[in-house]
Amino acid sequence: MALYGHAGDGELHVRPYLDLHDAVDVQKMLSIANDVFSLAWSLGGTISGEHADGLVRAAFIKNQYGEDVYNLLKEIKTIFDPDNLMNPGKIISDDPDVMTNNLRAVHEIDAAGLQGDLLFEKDELREELEKCNGCGLCLSNTKDLRLCPVYRAVGDELSSSRGKANVLRFWTTGQMKDKDIESPQFKKFLDLCVNCKACSVECPAEWMFPSLSVRPERNTLKRKGSRLPN
């Protein structure tokens, strides 16, 4: 288990070592959540902290505030968002499984698809692909960051580090076909990286796209060969 946080505020981030590709570990995550949340409530604490509620804690909001307050929250949501268009399922949700629905880990990375003759350590590519947690810092336009310069210029999420991580994850989980990898659109996607490696410095997870982009490029070259431009 990894622990980090903000000691001055008495706040901890707890990350159990769980493999969410494994259904058993998903159930362990739910069990841990129930136990930890119950303990927090018994001590007069709250399950909502620095990162609010979102989808992760939506199923537990009723227990946090009680039936009456929760129904009031639902009424407020209905008044301002009658068609449930704004962040559906977040905070207000009657789905008890909202925490585990649509986990990206349901699609397991194909280890065979990562094999090749490039000089990577064992499991290095897999570990790099798992690093991106989707926090979105690479979508920032603040002056104190340089991540990601291509996103700042283009303004499309596909050009961000997170967007690139999602596309590569689609490839390595078998959700993209060879024709997709060899398409002009995918080549254009790879060209969105200028190899500045700002992501390796400023991304909180130290996720680095340049080292990963060579894998699909290498696969395509081995299958199709290369041609000099006319």
C-alpha cells in the first residue's frame, strides 16, 4: 500500500496495491472503500476531500448526508439540470455500481502486442501505459507549466499527453485494428509529439509519450516497410 498526502492538513492519499484487471481485486477495492468510509463516518469525518466526490464516491453520498439531505440534493439537481446533461452520475446517482462501472482496466493490455526487438526492459512498456491516471494536468494553459506544448498550440485533447495515452491504450488492449494503426489519421496522431519530453518532467505520474510512440511505428515499419518520399 502506498501512502502520501498533506501532513499539515491531516489528509492522506491511500493507494492499495490492487490489480483492477482482476475481478477479485475489484471486489477488494469495494470492500476497502466500505470499511474506510464507515470508519471515517464513525469518527465524525467525511469521505469528500481535496478531490470532491465525482463518480468514485457517488454511491456513498446518501450514507454520508442521510436520506433527507440527499433527496434535497436530488431536487436541486432536477431544478437546475432537468435533463441530467451536466456530469450525469456524478455526486447524484442511484446506481450502486457507479464506482466500478466502465473501469478502463476491464480491457487488459495484450502483452504479446508489446513484444518486439526494441531495447525496453521487461514490462517497461506495460508499466508506462498504466502510468497515466487521467488527471488532466497536460490540458493546463497556466504560465508556470510547459506541459503539453503541442496541446497548447492545437487545443485538441488528442494532442495532449492524456489523449495520446488513451489512444495507445486502445491499441494495446486490442480495440484498434491493424488498418487503424496504418491509417493516415494514426500517423498524424503520432506526429503530434515533438519529443520535447516535458511530460516526463511535469506530469505527476511521469508519463512519457515519446518512448511509447516508437512501438506502433516500429510495428508498422516491420509489416509495411518504409519508402522514401517522392
